[in-house]
Amino acid sequence: MNARKLVSQKKDLARIYARLTEQLAKEKTIDIRDSVIKRFELCTDVFWKTLQSMLAEQYGHALASPKPIIREAIANGIISADERYIAIVDLRNELVHNYHEEFAELAYDKIREYAPLFETLAREV
């Protein structure tokens, strides 16, 4: 792992997180809701991949999937011991396979709750 890649990932996370919070601050419409969902998916992917890089760089851990990476990041004190991080991955996975409007509405509300969890890592740029 090279340090430049990790810096780039953190910058990407900060940028995507900023766009997510901008959209969450707007009045909710169908277009805003859909934008929030897409930005949440992107933020989730970059978040766990950044954790993956941090674990490899700092601890020599070579993990390949989101949930074990999040658990290891918690164990190593990189992120707080909050099980909502696992719920974030579950929600992201369900979003890419569930196309129902009702679910999109529920997901939007969950994203409002979960979004602040990205902030700590996103600020590390």
C-alpha cells in the first residue's frame, strides 16, 4: 500500500461526504432523496476501502470485505465501537438490490441517522 493512495482515498471520502451532507441539508424531494441514496452508497464504499487501506498500512492486515474490515477497524480503535457501522454496510447492500419506493423512503431516514458516522474519517484529510 502506498501512502499516496491512502491520502487520495481520504480526500475522496471527504469530498463525497461533503456532497452527501449538502444534499441532506436540502429540502427532501424525490430527486434529493435519490441523490442522497447514491452518495451514501459511494460514501460507504470509499469509507470501508479507506479503512482497508489504513489497516493494511498501519497494522499489516489484509482483509477483503467490508464487515470484517469494520470490525477490525473498531478493534484497532480507528473508528468507534458502534454497531451502526455494520448496519451501514447492510443498508448499502440492500439499496443496490431493492428498487421499491417505500424502501427508498425508509433508507433516506436511516441515512440521515448514519451519515454522521462517516465524519470522523472524512475529516482526516
